[in-house]
Amino acid sequence: MPRIILIGGGSSSGKSYVTSAVVKSFDPSEVVVVTLDDYYKDQSNIAFEERVKTNYDHPKAFDWPLLRKHLAALKNGEAIEKPTYDFRNHTRSEVVEKVEPAPLIIVEGIMALVDKSLRDLGDLKVFIDASAERRFLRRIIRDTKERGRTFDGVVSQYFATVQPMYDEIVKPSSMYADLIVNNDGVKNKAVEVLRCVFEDELKVARNGIKENSEKEDEFNKEALSGVLNG
């Protein structure tokens, strides 16, 4: 049975970089990566000037029904026709990619741990953490070099929506993570840690056996009885 691994974290925390670095060590037939960015809503029906005003760091910017449908299909062993996103034009592109199912389905994006129905589909939830300063600098470099944005535009968007939405929505989603990995610098173990985790999940996908690692409820009735009845 395929395993879905959700990888969330702030914008430019290094989710895509770390995921790509880990996936390189696996056979291409074993792992497929689905990026949440490709599931931004299609905005081709509105003017470019209006598209620019969209808050892309809010859950409402995403096409959740389509994403859930596609992940359910992949988990059932069915191929999907995945949309792709055009960041320069702020809308869905005309390019559609066929994605074949694989034992490991990696879903990465800022909202990967925010939506409950998506979390319910996930078998393992990971949060990639990095400092606000490092995320800010990475965002400037990425958006000016890869997405055709101006320096002023990147800075304005970061403080208007990116950081506020991180504080309000993205960061709190880390409470749902099974694993929080630090990616705050060049010399860290993020890639090595996730590679080991992926290997374990792949074994489960192949063999259908997973050791129960859940601990007993530390706040059960028996544990609290002495305090509440004292």
C-alpha cells in the first residue's frame, strides 16, 4: 500500500531542496513528489492586476478538492493528470503532467499540514523549520532569480502576507507533525534524517508492516485521578 508523506513548513524553509536531495537517493519508480504550489487555483479568468493581489499564503488560494482527489487516486494506485503553476503570470499553466503512482508519495508545500482532510490522508507528517531571517533571504534570492519578481515586490509581499500567514497559519500547523526537522543552515542533518525516514516508510509500503510507535496517553484518567481527586 502506498504511503503518503506530508512535508510542510514556511516559505523558503527548504522543503523543496531537502525533498529533492533525499529523493535523489531512491529509484525513480519508488518515489513521486507532488508540490502543493501546482494546486494554486486557476486564475486565468481574472485580470493580471487582480491576480497579483491574491494572498497566496492563505489556504483559500489552493484548490483543495482537486488535490484531495488526486492524492486519493495515487494512493489507490491510479495515475493522475497534475496541473502545473505559472508563477510569472500568477495562474495555472496549460501544461499538465501525468503522474504515475509509487510506493512513496511525497506532498510538500507550506499548507501540507494545515488542511485536516489532507492530514487524514497522510501516513507521516514532517515540518521543515528554519529561522525567519534565513527564510526571508532565501525568498529574495529565489523569487528574483526564478520567478521574475522585483526586489521591492518580494519584500513587500513577504511582510504583507508571507510572514503574517506563517505566524498565524503555517507555524501552528507544526503541532500536527510527527517529525520536525531543522534546516537552518548549510551544515545540518535535514537530508540525512529524512533519508532514513523515507527508507523506513518505503519498507512499510513494500511489506505492509509498521511497528507501533504510539505511546500511551500521558493524561489518561488513571494518571490524573490522584490529582483531580486529591
